[in-house]
Amino acid sequence: MSDNHIPNHCASSSHSHPHPPTHSHDESSAYPPAGSSDIGDIYTVLSSYHCYRRLAHLSLTHTRRQTFYALPLSQQNLLSAPPISFLDTLNSLDEAVSNNADLADAIFEVSVDCFGADMEVCRDPRFGKLPNADEMEKVRSTLKQFYRDWSAEGEEERKAAYGPVKDELSRRFGEHSYEEKHSISILVPGAGLARLAFDLAVLGYTCQGNEHSFHQLMASNYILNFSPSANCHTLHPWCHTFSNHRTRSGQLKGVTIPDVHPASLLRSAGDRFSMAAGSFVREYNTPESKATFDVVATVFFIDTAVNVVDYLYTIWNALKPGGVWINTGPLLWHWEGREVVRDPGDEDADGGEKVKGVELTVEEVLVLAEKIGFKVERKGRMDRGEYVGAGEESMLKYVYEGEYWVAVKEGVEKEVKEEENDLFE
Ligand SMILES: C[S@@+](CC[C@H](N)C(=O)[O-])C[C@H]1O[C@@H](n2cnc3c(N)ncnc32)[C@H](O)[C@@H]1O
């Protein structure tokens, strides 16, 4: 694995996050190193968390107040009278944004240090220059993601997504004691806000999450290592959009996060839990990563590949012989119709050459897996999962019927010998 990790000197315990598998406290290995092009990304992402409060108030309530006061007085009276009380709604939305912003600010505060940013730069007034709409959307969607991963109310959605992985693990290792599970190492690529990786470490497994998005890494680092107690933040996941709400209380609904106190629960996990920052293929398609994990659990992840063949080889590489790949999720190919560098997040790869995605069906992915050297042991449809995009009461919901499969790495890579594929180039 490359040394492309964020140092853990800022973290409160040995389960620091994100951190290198080799726990380096050497300041000279700080990530990203000076001059790295990633430094730009870090400041952009920091800036987007930093600006959330101002921009969310601006776009959600300020502009609507302006619209309201530009209306004819008769209409203003209609809308401001109970039970619509539109101006009260805007005040309540301001409170909701303020609560969300407390979380965004907390993420910003700890990330400056943890991600090796320069506080002087962050204090510079120019630092607060407006991030683009795309960056701000990532902040809003990351905040919303806390609902599924870290609220009590998100439990049902978590069950639908992570249940098949946990079920398969208990099928295989259910007889193991808590201590025996320590010797089973699991990799969770595209770990998002790290709930699955966290849950598996709490169950006793040795678990590493991998993630390449700084929005996600900063948010999970905060919740895992720095949130002071369970239920310490109130989050209003659905406040950012006015569409498809049956009731105003639905839009304004607040949930508390995290539903548990991660740092307390991880204390006993110590080194068994880690997060590795970086692109999956770049981090795990290496000789050092070869045959290091007993299980690779991909949840809503493989469709993030530009080239799914690269992902499958990487999973194969990271697994020990006889190791298990557990997959759940749909195939919503993230890069369909777009031209991107082959491994987004690794702009240096292939000299930044732009390519189109390789998008396969489930059948084809499984054939490919067998060709590479997996034996598909079980497969099936996931329980219907409901994605409550705009709240439980929303008029718009997404239902997915993803697939799960369990495939075992056989001893020999079948179709392509190591020297023929570009695994280690
Ligand atoms: C659809 S989300 C799923 C997140 C998480 N597994 C879950 O179920 O909540 C896909 C995640 O993979 C991450 N990701 C995408 N491409 C990646 C790559 N090449 N390396 C590492 N992470 C990646 C994204 O940043 C995102 O957090």
C-alpha cells in the first residue's frame, strides 16, 4: 500500500481515522505532502464545510424572504397567516440550518488539523471564497448521509444495505468468539461515512475502510474520533429542499446523531479499526496489498468503477486465497456517458488519459468474476431497500432491488496471468 494516508497525530486514540495501516507519527510523512496537487482539494473541501452556514442561510431563507417581500401585500398576508405562517417556516429553517452548520463547523474545525491544512491559510479572508455549487451539494449530501449511517431512525435503511454482509459474516464466522474474530481481516472499499466498517470492528473483526472523497473522510473522521457523545448533534436531513414534502414538519424534522458514541465503542478495537484514504485501485492493486484480507465487502460500491475489471482484479489481489468477496448494491454506473480518467482520484494514472466507462450487467460481472478466478457461491436479490431521499413522509422515494453475491477467491488467477494484466505496473 502506498504511504498515501493522513497522519493520525490529531486523533484521540489508536483507532485514529483516517490513518495509515502503519501508524506513522512522523510529521514528515504528513499527507498530503507539500506540493501535492491534493492540497488544493483539501482546501476546497474545507472551504465548502466552512461556507455551509452562510451559503445555506443565503440560498434557503434569505432569497425566499426577498421573494416573499416582493409579493403583493394581499398575498403576503395570505401566506404569513396561520396555519401557513410562511415567515415562521423560514425562521424554523434558519434554526435547522444553524443546527446542521454546527455539525459542518465541527467537521471543519477538526479537519484543518487532521488533514494537514495550514490554519493560517484557513484564517485568511480569501480562504472563505465561495466554493462552487458542486462542492456545496457534496456537503449537503454528506450531511444527509448521516441520517442513514448514524441516526437511530436510519436503522432500517442500514439493515437493507449492510444486512446481507453481516448475515454472510455470521454464517461463516458466527461460531467464532469475539477474540477469535480479531484474526479475520475485512476491507470495506468506498466506506462512505464508515458505519459498516465501524460496526464490523465493534463485532470483533479487524476492519479497514477505504475512501477517496475528502468530504466523506472529513465527516467520518469527525464522527468516529471527535464527536463528544451519543446524540450530540441535531441534524435536519431534509431541510435543503422544498419539494415533495407533505407537511412542513416533515421538511423540518430533526434527528440526533450519532446514535451511539463511536469513540467509546472503538476504544476496545484499538488497532483493529482503520481508515485508509485514497483511491481503491491505487491503494490495493499493489504487491504490498496482495493477499492481505480474508473478506472484501463492497456495498453500493462496484458501480463507482470506471473500469469494473480493474476493481475485480483489485479485490482479487487484496484477498487471501480462499478469501471471500461479499457484494451488495445496484449497478448504477456512476460514470455512464461521461469521459473520465481511468481511476478518478488518481489523475496521474495513465497520464490522466480520458476513457469511457465499462458498464456490465450483473450476469456479466459474475461471469467476469469467475474468469478472473472467483467461485461464485451464492447470489440473490437484496430485500427491497427504500431510499428516503426527502424524508420518511416524502412524496418521492427511490426503491432499489439490488443484488448480493458471495464469491470465493480460488487459488489461481485463471484467465489472465499476473504478468499479463497491468496489476502491478
Ligand atoms: C454510493 S457510495 C456508498 C458508500 C457506502 N459504501 C455506503 O453504502 O453508504 C460510494 C462511495 O465510494 C467512494 N468511492 C468512489 N470511488 C472510489 C474509489 N475509486 N476509491 C475509494 N472510494 C471510492 C465514494 O466517495 C462514496 O463514498
